[in-house]
Amino acid sequence: LKSHLKHKIMVFFSTCSQVRFVYELFCALQPGTPILSLHGRIHQDRRTSIYFDYTQRPHAVLLATDLASRGLDFPNVDWVIQVDAPEDS
């Protein structure tokens, strides 16, 4: 992230818990760019607010589940990354 601070980035994870974990981790690291999270355990009004916040920012990182890939339009995104973190067994 440090080398892409002026880009819009979307990172997709498999589960809500993965999104929450990485969101908390990145927020603690303070990377110098806004970090947002979007997943199904967030109330609909808050998800809508996060969506509009992300689309209106010139650069930010959105950490999300596949919820965000279903029919939402995210203009001007520079990077889309799919992460498959290992599951606990």
C-alpha cells in the first residue's frame, strides 16, 4: 500500500471475519491512505454510506467481501485484488 497511496484499490476477501481482521490490522498500521471495509455484517444504511464515501474519494482502499461485487459500480478503481486467506481447520 505504501507505494500506491494515490490509487483506488479494492481488495476482496472470502469472509466477513477476514475483512474485519485485515481492516483492524491496516488501521493500526496507519498506511497513509483511507481504509474502508464493506461486508454483510454491516447494517445496510452504513454500507450505503461506505459505498458513497469510497466512490467520492480520489484515493482509498476498500476491503470487502463479494457483497461489493454484486451489482455495484465502482468508478476509477486502479487495482482489484482477490485474496484467499487460509481457513482455520
